[in-house]
Amino acid sequence: MKTDINIDYDFISELYYRWFNERDVIVKNKLKEDIKRRISPHDFLKFSARSSFMPLKAFRKIFPLSDLFKVLEDMKKQGEDISIFTQDALQVKNLEDIQGINNFATRITSLNKNDFCFIFDGSMIFEFGNFRNIGKNFNNAYVNNLTLTQIEQMVKQKRNCKGIPITITIDNIGELPLEKLDTIEQCFDIDGIRILDKDKVKVGRSNQGESTPLNLNTYKKIRNIADEIIQKLYIEKTTNKTQIDFLLATQIIDSIAQRVEYDSEASKYSFGSTEMANVSGMVGLLTGKAVCKGYAEILRNILSCVNIECSSIEGIATVNGKEEEHAWNQVKLGDNWFNVDLTFSRPDIVNGNYSGDLFMSDQAFFGDRRWHMFDKGRVVNGKNVESTVKIGGHSQRIFTYNHKSCGAFITPYITTRVMERFRNCDEIYRKDGQSPDYEGAVPYVGSSLEKMRSTEKEVETHTPLEQ
């Protein structure tokens, strides 16, 4: 076998980058075959390790995994150190590589199979791979990016796909209730669940939603808390979809605010750390702490459980007098979208004050942080409902393309009144069999939403911003 000094790295580099920069698909395929014909897998592997901080990156673009296994076996026989080539996970996305792993799993080799980590992308491994044998021979083999549609199709076919752990990719926890998860567990070995906001297109950012997969036990705990919140929701008997959405969203916002406090120590956490991941996603429901992105993900996901559209928005806001990256939500009530910032509004919610950061129009939400008076001089049932609150503080520099135009708002008095009215509704209703504040409130769970949404009644909204 050649030594490094006998390998013409300049020649290999010329061939590789000619292929790399080619845009014509037909020509590119011909250049790839030319590299395979003129350069040995061993020499190209050495080039790949020499020219990239990811030692297998260039090699994997040209040669299949079967060639990698053969080269590494030969290198090990020659006494060469191959540890650099087994330290990174190998992404497996095509049939040729799956067939190579099938063969590698069945034969005797001088290589330690547990040194390799394989990440299979999608359902192809269950269609063409000997996944049980692969799972038995490789302790570090996983399947990522399986959608619920793919999984449910295999469940319907009553296929036993146990043998290799999978990670399920979902848009929100509303897609995966525990009853459905129980059915999936009968057919699959579930290792983790990744929550992605499919509606959010990020600019210059590498992850979306819950970037770190949740293990199965963590997901079940999170889903149980979400179910507990939903079980305590109430609605009026005679309402339409808009008002039902408003009543449910307001109660869920209140419940999250009471359960999850802002993590004031988050600035000490390093980017990408477990601590930062925990406060930036659904885990905040378990720990009771979150930062803005965590609040946005928690609200988006729990609202999905009651069929309310909600998006996580990332952009710039003025926090403590300084512009910082920030996350908030947009919530759809009926046919109208509203801006909601749970991070900004939480102190007012827990202290029983009016907030100018819930269900706001764009005009109220964007621009400088400022004082504004709502319901000036207005009296309801003999009570002055006028409120002066802080609004604004958000910049229109938004990093995501999912932002909707919000032309209406709901006055802080109405939102706060609903929170107060329903806050202890469950305890009193379960005890006395009636709503605490007025007749007509019924538990959301088990109600007939279709019938209730058939009325004409609308929640009071305003547009444009009152002056």
C-alpha cells in the first residue's frame, strides 16, 4: 500500500474540485466515474482526511460505504491508525450504502463494528435494509427524520420494525398524542422525538424548533403536562370558532405563565449546551424555566393540541434598553392573526396586571417601547376598564419568513378579565358542577366544538390601534 509521500494530492485535488464545481448533472456524473477509475479509494480517503476538518466528507461524496470498509480493513492490517475515520457519525441516505452496510454486518471483519455510528435518513432502511441484523451488530445505529405519515403507513401494514432505534420528526406535539405513541411503540423502538416548526424558514440558522431530540420518557412527561393543561380548559356554551380560540389561547397562556418562570441565569449558559437547550424548548415545561425561544415553542406546541394555529417568530426586540435577538409568537384566532409575546407579558400576567403584549396588532407591537392607553373613558358594568400599558419594543427585522400581517388587537381588559374568570374554574366546577363566574361555561374536553362554533357571536377586536 502506498505511503503518503507517494500520493499525488495535487492531482486528486484538481480532479475533485473540477467535479465539485461542475453544475451539469451529466458531466458531473462522468467526472465522478473518472475519479473512481483513476484514483484508488485508499488514496482518495487519505486526500479526504488531509483536505477537510471532516475526514470523510469528500470521500463520502465519491465512494460508497462498502469501499470505506475495505480500505479501513486494509489500513488496519498495515498497522495504520484509523480512529480519525470512525469518530463521526456516518449519514446513510441511499440504497447503495444500505446494501454495503447489510454486507458489512454479516461478515467477519478485523474492524470493531461498535466503533461506527450510522444515522439512517428516512424509511429506506426498513424497506431495503436488514435492519434487525444491523441493529444487532452495530450498537450505534439510529434512524432519523421518520415522519408520522411514514410511520403510520408501516403501522397500518402491521409491520414489525423493531430492531433499530428511531427518532420521529413532528411539527408539534398536537400531532402525537400519547394514545398514538402507544400504538407506534408496538411496532418501533423509539429512541427520540424531534419537534420542528415546519412553518418557519430560518435565515442563516441551522436548527428549527426543538433542535435536540427528546428521549421518549421526556416527551411523555411533556405531553402529560400539556394534557393536564388542556383538561382544565373551559369555554362558553354559545360561542363561535373565533371566541373559542380566544378563550382557549388565553387560558393556555395564563397556565404557561404560572408554570414557567424566565431563567435569569440563561446568559451564563454557553451556546449549544444542555442548559441552553433545556430553556429553549419544550423541556421548560418540566424544569419550570425558559427563555424567549422556550416560551415561544411551549405556547406553539400546546396550542397545536387544541387545533389553534400558532407560529414561532424570531427577530429583534428591545430588551432592557438594548436590541437583542428575541422570539415570540403569532396566534390565529378564527380568521385573524395576533402578535403574542409571552416573555414580555409574563410579569404582568403573574402579578394580575394588564399587558400590552398579548393579542396585539402590528401597529401596537412594532416600534419603540412606549406607553399607550386602551379603552379611554370606557365603563363596563359600572367599572372603569381604562388601562395604560407598555406596547411595542419589537423590530420588523425578522429572521423568519412565516410572519403574518396582524391588523387587529384585543384590549388588555378583555384578556385579563378572561384569565381572572377562568383561572380557578376547574376546581370550582369539579366541586360544585357549575362555572364560578357565570352560567354557561363547560369543560373544553368532551364538548361539541362544531355545534358551539355555529353561532354568530364574535370576540371584540379593534383595528386600527386606538388613539
